[in-house]
Amino acid sequence: MSVTPGSLSVRAAWTRVAILLAVLVAVDQILKEVVKSAIARGGEEAVIAGIKLVNVRNSGVAFGQLQDGGAIVAIVIALAVTALLAYFSRHVTQRLLWLPTGMLLGGALGNIIDRVREGAVVDFVKLPYWPAFNLADVAITFGVIVLLFVIEKSDGARGSS
């Protein structure tokens, strides 16, 4: 695999993924512990303009989908992570691909840790008319958006040459 101008070496790309993943997992887990120690399970604290800190559990995937899905949730997560790792390993030097990969893996791992420890994901931010979520969910959501942008930008660059 050749390295094009503006792209990273394989080692640098994997290193950036690992660092971003580690930072996201650490901050996510710290925030969850702070919320669990400050707010009773099922409780909430108003922050500002309808935004609340809550201490709730989600046994589904993003935004409560597949609630109590158990094995199905585990399979969906495993397939998504496997597909992401396969894509990244094939395109590792692609410009900025490390960023959404680190975001997605960090978010997934943060929520997997909760599932193993608590049997469900700890969610702690509640917006009006929106299901509760956490930092890992934000990383996953923005990771998907950035991944689509990076892939589209790469496809556009290939098509223009």
C-alpha cells in the first residue's frame, strides 16, 4: 500500500486511533462514574434550558434501539466493529480515516465496558424530546458522520484524478 502526500504511515495511523480510543474511553468512563456518584439511579438534575443530567441504563444500542436485545445487540456491535476494523486495515493510510475509526472504536469500547460491568450502558445527558445518551454515543454518532465524509471525500478525490 503506497502512502500518498498528506496521508499517514500505517504505524502513525494506528497510533492515532489507539490514542483517540484511549482518551475517549477514559473520559467517558470518568464522566459516567461522576454521574453515578452524584445522581441516584433513575434520578435527574436540571442543568440549563431543558438539558438534564440523568443516571439511567440502556440495554439497547444507540438511543435505546433494540432495547433488551441481549445477544442480538452483541452480534450487531461485533459485526460493526469487525467491518470497521477490516475497512480501516485496508485503507489505513487514507487521509483522516484514523479520526472516525478512533471515535467509533472508543465509543463502542466505552459502551461495551458498561455492558460487561453493569449489563447495560450508563446514559447521563437528556435533551428535550431526545433519548438519554452519553459521551460514547456522541463519539459514535459523530464518528459515523466523519467516516461518511472521509469516505466521500476520498471517493471524490479518486474520481477527479
